[in-house]
Amino acid sequence: MVAGMNPVLDPVPYVFCCIPGDAAPAALDVWPQALASFREDEGLTLVLPLEAARGLRQPCDMVMRRITLTVFSALDGVGLTAAVSSALAEAGIACNMVAACHHDHLFVPEADADAALAVLHRCQERQTHVR
């Protein structure tokens, strides 16, 4: 999967927002704009475009960029997350992985997005030559 991951950088900046349970109704207006959501004991986490997060008056100090691994990555696939997160960790780049039904998505700090993409391309190229 690493050899065929073909990472693509999304131009949209995103913010992870935690909406406490009592404030969740206010978030319903932006819910359609959320790229992802996850319910935790502390509240509802929404991954929102930066402008939507600002509209909710959410903290926007950690702006992230999404890199999609366009290879089909089944939920029971083994090794892709480890390879990608290890390569980025070695480069000192923070990474939050989100797996969906067809692809894995990485969220990296906006300032590191281009460097992260370069790391992933090098990782992919190494695997291509190993085959």
C-alpha cells in the first residue's frame, strides 16, 4: 500500500474543534461543513474548515492541512498507518490519522504540510524501488 499511496495535499485549512455537550446545538449549523466528527466524553469533536471554526468562535491556534492517501486502504489493512506515521515522526512532523472506508487521511500542522508531503513522496518512492 505504501508504494501506491499517492498522497494529495488538500488546499483547505482545517481545525479540530471540541464542542462541549451543552453547546452542541449551536454546532448544528456548521455540521454539514464538518469533514469528520467524533463523540468523546468531553464533547463532540468536529474537523472543520478554518472559516467555519472561526464562525463558531472556536480556538483556531492549531491550523491543520489534510493529506489524503489515495490508495484504497481497507479498514483491516496492515502497515500503512505505521509506515506513514513513523516516517513523519522521524522528520519531527506531528500527524493525526483518520481512517475512512476507502482512504486514510493525515492531518499535519499547516506550517509542515509541504515538508510532510515531501516525506511521504520519498517514502513511497523507496517502497516502489524495493518491489
